[in-house]
Amino acid sequence: MTDFTEDMLCNLEKMAHIECEKNEEALLTDSLKKILDYVEQLSEVSTEDTPIFSHQMFLQAKNASPQPLRKDEPGYLLPTETYLENVPEKTAGMIRVPPVLQPKEKNG
């Protein structure tokens, strides 16, 4: 089993800006150990003869013509006033959301 410690969980909490309750820590640590064990198993699988591809749409049967992509054409657009009716906070016709990134704290 992969060695995933409570200290590692503490570091992960800090990096992800989350807090776990004490009763969740043991369950989360065990779950993360299982995930790491599975990833470790995957690294044992030989992929030497596996072709590299970046997207499923590029995989085709032999002698098959490529699948055409549909045209990107705009359709019906909901009027701005309609969707802003249910928005809790708006500014100048835009949806206001809480900040995701916080400024770094200054030391000293």
C-alpha cells in the first residue's frame, strides 16, 4: 500500500485551501491511499505498443472517412434581462461572483 500520511493530508489541505473535520481525515487518507495504489498499478501496465492520440475524434477505423464536425452556428440567445432576473448579485449587466483567488498575504 502507498504510504500516504496525515502530514501529507495536512499539506494537501493547505494547497487546496480546504479544511477537513477530524472524523473525515481517516476516511480521506484511506481513500487517497487506495487511489495512489491504483495509479501505481497502472504504471505497471505496458504501453509500449500503444499509439498516442490526443482526442477520441481522431480515432478512425481503417479506410473510414473522417467524421466531419458540425458547423459552429449561433442559435437562439436568451435575452440578458431574462437570465439576470434570477441572479443574486449583478453589476452593469454582468453576473457578480465571489473572488476565486485571494491576494497573497504580505509577511512582515
